[in-house]
Amino acid sequence: MATDCSVFRPFHARTDRREALRRLVHLTTGLGLGGAAPAILRAGEPTRTLVFGIVPQQSASELARVWIPVIGWLAQRAGVPMRFATAPDIPAFEQRLAAGVYDLAYMNPYHYSVFAKKPGYQAFAKEKGRRLRGIVVVRRDSPITDLAALAGKAVAFPAPAAFAATVLVRAELERARIPIRPVFVNSHESVYLNVAQRQFDAGGGIPRTLQTMDAAVRDELRVLWQTGEFTPHAFAAHPRVDRAALRAVQQAMGAADADPHARPALEGIGFKGFDSAQDAEWNDVRALGIRTLANLLAG
């Protein structure tokens, strides 16, 4: 079962800390639906609770801390009941996308290029004003000054199909014929922690997740190298999602950057806001011809 929490009631920016901690306890409650729902879209016609899956770039508790306020605000603004969900690691998240577990999902660009084919997720939004880059981080005091110095070293990555943090970085290392030993540590957060704690000489990530790390960790790291830019992560909907509910969510996302009540939640995830999106915007990713998850499509 996907890691999740209870159905959202109207969101208040000043939610008591004890209540926030109580919500985090519910991360292990499974996908059972319960609790009161926000306002419905059409009078007399109940709206099904939408399971909103977030790619586990960080630990489940950290994802819950920063994404619960965002999804809570969206649920209230759109009048559509939602619940936060994630997975213990990125490969498990990929399996759940393949199985269509999530109604709405925030997934990396490569994930979207795969799961738009099967089970048919369709993009409806993306982060406002950002293009996606992969980065390689080292400790601030590391003597390493270029990628060539990583030859023969163990390098930490979140997961094999983490698009910018793994796929783009490894593609550049292969192009430059720099042999490394990749080690997969399940999340961006784990990459940064492992490098900061000298478990690895370097690791792959993305600027946004590095920026949202605690300063005590972030300040121990420096960016050694970064990739070119691509279309960022997709917010995508499973084909079963009611069209009216999806339009309401998309409209709410479009209004987020202008709503002062949404601003603290957006700052928590490092977003300026959301833009609407179309499937063709991820053709830059499709053009790379990545086949890492081909087995999930064949299943």
C-alpha cells in the first residue's frame, strides 16, 4: 500500500504543530478512504477522494511535512477531496505508477514519458518558471574540481530512473568515458546526507531538492557540475479521474501564486507556483530515447 495520510479538511496555514505531527503519524495508514471531504463540485454528487502521489525524492516524513500543506490548500481551493501518498523509494513509486495506484501524481520527466503510454497518465501542470537540471555534488572541502576526478569512485544516486539526478548525470559520465561505480540510495535526501557524511565522494541530485535540504547539510556541499535544461517534473492525472474534478484542480493550481494563503506552502516545496502543461512539452525527454523502465511497459 502507498504511504499516505487522511482525507484533507479545509487547510489553515497556522495549523497547530501537534495536529501536524498527528497527521504525520498517519503516513502508514494505507489507502483506505475515510473522514470528511471538502466541498463537492456538483451539488448532491459526491466527489471521490483523489490519491495524490509524490515522487519520493526525500523521506516520507519530510515529503509529508512539505506537501501536506500544498495538497491541503489545493483540496480546499478546488473543492476536491485529496489525500497525500508516496512510496518508500523511487522504484516502488514506479511500480505504483505502472499499476495506476495514484489518481494524481508528481513524477519526474522520464517517468512521465513512460507512464503516459501505460497506464495513460496525462500531464496537466508543471512547476512555474523552472527548467530541470541534474547536478553532481561533492563536499565543500573536497579536492575534486572536475568530473574526471570521479574515475573509479563510488558515486551515490537516488535510483536508476531518477531522470536528472541519475540518468542525465550518468549519460554525461559515459559520454566523457569516466568510469564510476554507481550506488543507489533511494532518495535525493539520502544522496546529500551520504556525501555530507563522507560515505561517497560525490552524488547526483537536482537544484530544488538541494535547496530544500537543512542548511546544516546543504552548507557542507557544493555543486561540482550541472547538466543542460529540460522540461521539469509533470503533474499528471490517471485516465479515470473525473474531468470536472481535474479542471478544478488545474484552476486552483493556476491561482496558487496569487493567493497569500498558498505562499507559505509553496515556499515549503521551493515552488513559485504552477503552470498548466501539455503532453508535447515532454518531447525533449522522449527524444533522448531512454529505455531504463522499458520492462514496466512490457509487463
